[in-house]
Amino acid sequence: MRPRLLDYIILSGTLFIIGIFSFNAYGKALTPEECIITSPKGTWVYPLSKDSTLAVDGTLGVMEIEIHDGKVRVVFSPCKEKICIQTGAISKTGTWIACVPNRVFLKIEGKGDDETDTDSF
Amino acid sequence: MTKLSPKILFLSGLLVLPAFLFQNNLPAKASQTALFIILCAAGSRRMLILPPLIAFFSVTLMNLLSPHGEVLITIGRFPITETALHTGLHRALTLIGLIYLSKLAITRHTRLPGTLGALIAKTFFFFERMTEEWKNIKEKRLLVKLDTLMLTLEAAPAAAKKTGSSAPSSRRASIMFALIFITGNWLLLVLTLAIPHA
Amino acid sequence: MMKQTRIPSDTLNRIALLAGLAFLLSAVEYTIPKPLPFIRLGLANFPILIALTCFSPPQVLLLVVLKILGQGLIQGTLFSYTFLLSASGSFSSALVMIFLYRWGGKRISLIGVSIAGALVSNLIQIYLAGFLIAGAAVALIGPPFLIIGLVSSVFLGILAQRFVQTSRWVKNVQHMDGTAE
């Protein structure tokens, strides 16, 4: 009794699928891209993979932040200049948006390609 | 617990199921899970405490690995986030609670109705006979031994017609238990739904 | 509820016998010490592989139902996620195995069928577990789970194929029922 043609095909197919699964699993799961938001009121972490709308409390008031399609942007802010809103959307690791008057900082972290060299604020 | 009618227990379990599944309030869910575990322990002498504990911590931990929400504490470089913690606890409690709710609702005397029930009964019968006959077969080679076992068992059909060894059960106690159990859990659900989630 | 009138009682008896074997193997698997609790060896798939060669697809599915219900009743986990996971895994793998066995004909043996069945069952359980219980972290446990499943399904397939080719019981069934492949 020996294995037949389709047995080998199925075996290779299975090994292939397991390979792809592992690659994705250990690739994505261990290095997710997340948005870390810091304000005097606390720190928040949100994955870029899930669309969401967030309300973050800063010194001046509540900021509205939107995560959509893997990108983060500030929708509303109680500050005067609205520079943070004008910064637009960020999505690459190492990029950041800051609202200085409100003392809220958003930064993207993960092990993707670093956009910037500096790590410190 | 052992004096309660299997049918009523099964029905109670089924009816409480939604009241547990839809419960989103964590303390309420935790108390329900604790209740199920306690009721189970009351029914059977030995209960392993390690498995549910391990399950609880590992499920919570696994959910914490996908950080989400406000950071509560950071251990080293690992942030413990609020939403992730909440989801983790909720899923862990649901998992464990469901298991013990099931164990509560299903006893060794539980019978399924109809032809399917009869088939399952026959299956259990074969299962028990197999465990006995396996030792009696002299053959050493695994596959041949298995073959012989199956031939032997098929030749001796359901000789022991186990007329549903139904244990004596108090109908009154069963109904009382069912009523309290079912209404209690549903009341809890209604209460937590009525009180807006902070 | 069931097209029971079309299945002769002899066959029902044999299906119940195989289901009993499935319980036995489940019990055996339960007693094997495992480094990690979630690892499934799938020993209880052995009777299903055998059934593929002796019974028609609806009958094989009946066996699967018995196996699933029985495990739910023995462990008392009928209402829980555990049951949902293993039931979904068992069903989907049974469907795939039935399809492959029929479509593959001479070009496939129970080894390939077993591998495919285990893969499908494990993938579905991983997906459901991630969705219901563990979140994305389940992907970390996925690979070892799949690899162990692969290895055990290969061995199981080899055993099943060998059994089917040498077993007198199987020959009896195939000749009597006329559903021989």
C-alpha cells in the first residue's frame, strides 16, 4: 500500500497553506501597527487595523480622532490654530501628529519601516 | 442536584443560555459563572479547579495581546489596555460559564428523544462493551485486534436492553429549581439592561 | 427529522458501532498527556475514515452527528463554545473528506483524505476561536496546532488505509451493503 498522487498533492498543498499562515501570523501578530495617543489625562493604544472614532481628553477639551483604512487623523480639536487637523492623516510607523495647546500627541508604532530616525519627542 | 429531573435540567440550561450569552455586564457575568460552577460542584463530588483557572488566565492574556483602549498599567513594554482587558475577561467568563452551564444541564441520565436518542444510547452501549471486550481479545497486533473487536461486538447485538436507567428524581424540587434558576438569570439580564452601562 | 426509513437497521447498528469506537478513541486521546491543552490529535476521526469506504455520504454524516453529540453529552459541554468549535470542525472536515474521497477515486487514499480533513477542521477551529474567544492572538498558536494536526492526520490516514484494506469487518460491510467502492 503506497500513497497515491493526490495524497502528495494534498500534502504539499497543506504544507504551503501552513507556511502562508505562519508567515502572516508571525509577521502581523507580533508587529501590529498601532496608534499611541498620549495626553495629560492618560495614554491610549489603538490598532490601525480596526476603523474607529475616538474621543480623547486633552487640557483644552475633547479631541475627535478617526482611524479609517489604516490611517489616523484628527477630525475635531478645541485648539485655536487647528494645525493638528491640517496635518492630515498619518499611517506610517514613526510618524506623529501633535496638538501642542491641547497637549495631545498621536504616534504610530509598530515594526514597519520607520519613517523617521528620531524616537523621542 | 442529583435528585433533579434530567429533562427539566436540560430545559433549564437551554432557557438560561440566552440570558447568559447576552449578558454584557462584567460583574453580572462573573456572578453567573460563579453560580454555575458552584451548582456544578454541589452536584458532583470531584471538580477540577485548575482547568478553568488556566482557561481564564490564558484567554484574558491572549486578548490583552491585542491592545485596545486606554492604557491602565504598563508592565515593562507591555501595555494593559482597558478595552482589551474588558473583552478578554468577558470572553473568558463566557467560555467558562458556558461550559459549566452545560455540565449543569447535562447529566449521565440525560436522554435525547426520538430515533437519534435511541441511536446515541446504542452508541454508548457499544462504547461500554468495547472497553470491556478489548482486554479479552488475545490478539496483539493493533489493527487485527480492532478488527476482531468490531466483529465480536457486531455479532452480539444489543442484548442488554438497558431500559433507560432513570434515576429517581423529585419532580417538585426540579420545577422549583428550574423556576428560580431561570427567572433569576433573566432578571439579572433585565436589570443590567435597564441600568445604563457607565 | 431523519430519512431513517431508508437506512436498514443493520447499517444503523454498524454506524453506532463506529460511533462507539469514536468515543473510545476520544477517551484514549483524553488520557494522553499533552504539553498544551488545546492540541487535538483527532484520533476520533479514524472511524469516519473507515466509514467513507463503507457507507454512503448521508450515513457518514449521521456518524459524524453521533460522534459530535456523543462527545457533547459525555463531556457535558453541549451548550458551550468548545462544542461549537469541535462540531463546526468535524462537520466541515467531514464534508471535505466525503467530497475528496468520491472525487479522488483511485488517485487518492485515506491518507490524503485524512490530511485534508484535519486541515479544514483545524483552520475552522482556529478562525472561530479567534473570533469568539482569543482574538487575533490565536494566530500565534495556529502554526504549531496545524503542524501537529498534519503529523497526526498522516499517521491516522496510514492506519486507516491499512485497516480498510485488511479488515474482515470492512469487507463484510462492503459486500452486504452493496455500497462498496
